[in-house]
Amino acid sequence: MTGLTVICMLVIFVAVMVLSSRFFYNLELKSYTKKISKVLQLDILELSYSFDQMVYFISLPSNLAVISNARKEDVFIKCEYTSFYLPELVGIRIYIQSQQEDILLAYLPIKDFRLPKLDSLLEQGSINEAEYLKISMNKLIHPATLTEITEEVYKQLQVGKSEMYMGTKGGL
Amino acid sequence: MVLENILVLAITFIIVVIATFIRFKGSELFNKWVLVIASFLVIEIYGLLIGSLYFGWAALLFIGMTVICFGLVGGLLSSALISLQLQLYQNESAIYLFVSFLVFAISLFFISKGIRSIKFESDRRLSSLLHNSKQLNVFREVSLSMQQTLHLEKLLQTILTSVTAGHGLGFNRAMILLMEDEGKKLRGKMGTGPMTVEEGFATWEEISRKKYELKELIQIKETEEATDRNLNDRIKRLEISLDQSSFLLKALDSGTPLHIKEFDQHDKTLMEFVREFTIIEMAVFPLINQGNKVGVLIIDNPVNKRPIADSDIDSVIPLANQAAIAIHHAHLYKKIEDMALKDGLTGLLNQRAFESKMEEYCRTECSEQFSLMMIDIDSFKHFNDTNGHLLGNQVLTQTAKVINDTLAEGQFAFRFGGEEFIVLLPNSDIEYASLLAEKIRENVELTNFPCGETQPLGRLTVSIGAASNAVRNSIQVQELLDTADKALYEAKRTGRNRVVIDKGVRLS
């Protein structure tokens, strides 16, 4: 019985630590941003950003049926963290779901997700790089941002489709 | 006993949940300590409630956490601590336990090290993929934009936008200086970026808010009349002689980029640059195509003050090479265009240019009022016969210059053939044309031409006939030319060195 208890204890410790770490990490990001936003009088939803650092891995317009026929609901985002036990957001991966496999379409690294308002505060010395990173991480994983990114990627697929034979859209 | 076992599991759960909640509230080191302390607490509570049975196995949790968090040193210390504890309280052989724990710690250390190195390699590959993909994205967009124009200004704007836009290479500011006078000097042509940090943030905010893409930014920059006026005003004043040594000459001569982090106080050009543009660090890229030095591209980061890395320089090199080719081609195109549309002797636009200009003008603005004047050098045959054709050519060039210098911007002079010139005056009525014609006649009369005194009137003069479409409503270009020609004939007939304007009464 005690041997089983030891095994269960180890499993519970490791499982809870690993499985809940991202949840608590995101919770802390949210709570931290809320606190610092109050001090700096920032509205996280109002922070403007651009999609300019999103890197496409597939050339658009694409002749791949899975890309050109993709529907909006096929586009999904996965957040990427450093590790399970000490998670830190490193970026988001944008995939297209297909019957065979999920195709990695684009990637947005957190270090390149720059927000002008925060850049300005950083320059003034009101925040430091670590604080900047935490706020931008929270902004990036905010549901509103993720929805906007999904829509933007879908828009790029549509633009690509209409310009397929005009050869005017970039992206790799 | 069962109760104790359940209690141990419940406490383990509570401790790990609380620890996970707390550990993200501090730094990474704090996070690690919380995990290690939590695991230590869990095994100590196990020891308290259950006793020594399987304690050694339970202790592996603590040793494992110390290895994960603090590496081999952590594992060594925790192994020693647990061994000591077991020795003290349970009289077990410390050496035997210590060696066992140590083997576990070392094994775990190498396993976690292996996992970390796989992760590191994967991250490195992703980073490299991102870098290369981004670079290819930029080149693809830029190549497409460059292919769409041979117009130098648009080309320069495309290059600068590609270097500075976030979608592009993301530098804060870029400027281009092009070669002039057969490589004897560099002249500032165009720049993109702010002169102050505030200006930079305002632009950055605007671009982010409107979520412009690289293609859109290039289009905006092309259509906007004057972007970054503050910077461009300064750049256009730049005229740098390449006779004396400077950082620009060094970059052009070496053919490789120059990364300047420390400023050579003896380089006057460099110090002037630094002062004028408040530069803290910069990279200079020579624009060279097949040995032809076409100019330089200069980049810096005055807003975010991000240091320029060697990898940043590597990213710009292919773009700079592509830019050099495009600029060289644009120069050649301009040269060919000039040869096709300009008169080789006088440098004025030629008859073909006049026809194409009138065609283009009438397609868009012919309904607007405009005037024409036809200018002819008086007794030019006599001049040629008396002084020779070489001097005649010199006089033609000089007359063309006088005419051109008298005109304002938006007014066009053409060499129509022989000693005849045409001036097109958009948005001008006949009164204005008359005044300007008189000014040209007077300027020619006052100019000292070689052997001008050999002319019948004692100096070289011109006769001018002027006509306007306002005088003869909806008149065709050819009709207007005929009218101006008739007025010119009238000026010749009535004594030369005169201006005659068409008043709309004598058109046959």
C-alpha cells in the first residue's frame, strides 16, 4: 500500500506541476498585466500592434488544395512555451487543420511582437524589458488578439486566392 | 494507515497546487526554489505521516527536482542531505544511500541535459528558419515592387521602405546617396525614418494601428508627395566629394559593408553625418553593380537604439545588391529615355517628345487653357554661312539655354528642328504667353553670342509667334501650331526680333 502511495505521490506531484503550470503561468501574466496596466493607465485591448513580424512558411498564394480550400474554422493557433515545468511563452504557431495532418502556416515569435505604446514607455524608462515582455505576452495570448490573428491569416489566404494568377502576394 | 496514505496524497496535491500558483510570481530562480522547497515539504510530510518505509524512494522526488532546477550541484547536495537524514534518523548506511542517490541524480542530469540539447537544437533551427523565411518574404515582395518600376524615385522609395518597415528588415531609418559627376561625388537622394524618437514612435503607432503590410507601405510611400520631410530636407542638402578619404569612400572602395560603432574624429564627413542625423551607430552598404559604383545605403536605429548585429548586416547585403542592380538599370533606362526624347545638341526635348507630350496633355488636360510659342533664330542661315556650322551649333545650344532658363517649372521647351524651338505653356492665356515671349526675345537679344555682331541686325536675335487655345475655342494641336507658325512668319515679315501674337482674326 505504501509503495503505491509513493508512486501516486510522485505522479500527483509531477502531473499537477506539469499540467497546471501553463494555466498558472497565464493567470500570473494576466494578473501582472492588470496590475501594471493600472499603474501605467494602459488598456490592454487598446494597445495597437501589427502583424508585420508574422513569418509565413508557405508561399502565398498557394496551389496546395489544403491551403487554398481552407475555411476560417480550419485555421487554429497553438501557443508555444519553453518547457512544461518552467513555461515561458516564446511565440504562437498558426496551423491549418487538414484531414491528414496539421500544416504549420506561420509563426509569430514573442520577441518580435512589438507594441508601439510599450516601446515608447520603454524608451521613457517607465517599464523595463521584462515588464514589456510580460505585457506583450499577455496581449498576444489575449483571446481578442488570437481571433484577430486568425482572421488576418484567413484574409491572407483569401487575398492569395484572388491574386493567385496575378503574382502579387508575398509570403513564404 | 489508509487514512495516512490518503492524507499524504491530498497534502501532496495541495502543496503542488499552491507551489505552482506561487512560483510564477517571482523570477526564474524564485520559481525553482519554490519547486524544490515544495518537493522537500512533500517528502518530509510523507516521512512524518508514514515513517521511514519507502522514504528513500519518496526522496527521489526531491533529488529529482533539485537536479532539474539546479543541475548536478543541486543533485549532489540534495543526495547528501537525504542520505544524512536517513543516517541520523534511521541508521541506514549513508555511503550506500548517497551513492544510490548520486547515480540517480547523475542519470537524471544527463537525461535532462539530452532533452535540453534536443530542445536547443530545435529552437536554433526554428530561429534560423524564421530568419531565412522572413528574408525570403522580404525579397519576394521587394523584387515584385522593383520589377514594377524603372522610375528611380519609386525604386528608391521601395528600397528604403523594405529596409525600414517591420514587415521588411525593420531598421528605424535608412538613406540613400547616389553617385554623380562620374563618381566624383555622392549626393543625398532620399531617406525614410524619423529625425527624433517622438517622430519615430508616432509613425510606428500609425503603422501598427492601420496594420499596413509591406506592399501597402511601399504604395503609400510612392503616392505620398513628401514623406519624412524633416529627414529628406537634410539628405537633399548632402553633397559629398569623394576626393578626400571618408567612411563613404572606404565602403565604396572596399565593396563591403561598414559597421560603424565608434566614430573616427579625424573623418570630417563622418562627424558631420553624425552631428546632422544624431547617429549613435550605423551600417554603410556600398551599392555596386558589375563594378559600377552607384551609391551607398546607410541604416541606423535612432528610435529603439537596438544595436546593429552582424546578422542584421548579412540580411541587408542581398537587398543592397539587388538595389544596386535596379538603380543601375533605372539609370540606364533614364539615359536611353533621354536619348530618345532629348535633342542631342541642345539638351532640350525633341520633336518626338513634343508630339508625345501633346498627346499625353490632350488626353488629360487639353480642355484646359494652354499656349504655344514658336521661336526662330533670325537670319540663322546667314550666321552659319558667315561663321561656320560649328559656331552655329554653339549658338543653338546657347539660345536653347536662354529659352530654358527663362521658363518656370511646368513649362516645356522643345527643339522643333533646325533653328526652330517650341515652348508649351500649360494653364496660360495669350497675354501671359505674350509677356513671356517678350522676355525670351529680350533675354536672347541681351545675351552675348560668339560673332553675334556679324548678324544683319548687329546682334543675334529671335522672332517669336505665340498662340493660345483660349483664343480659338477647341482648336486642335496642329491648328494651333499652324497659327503660331503664321504669327512667327508675321514677326519675320515685319522686321524680325519681334513677338507677334495670334488674336484670332487671321486664321485661314
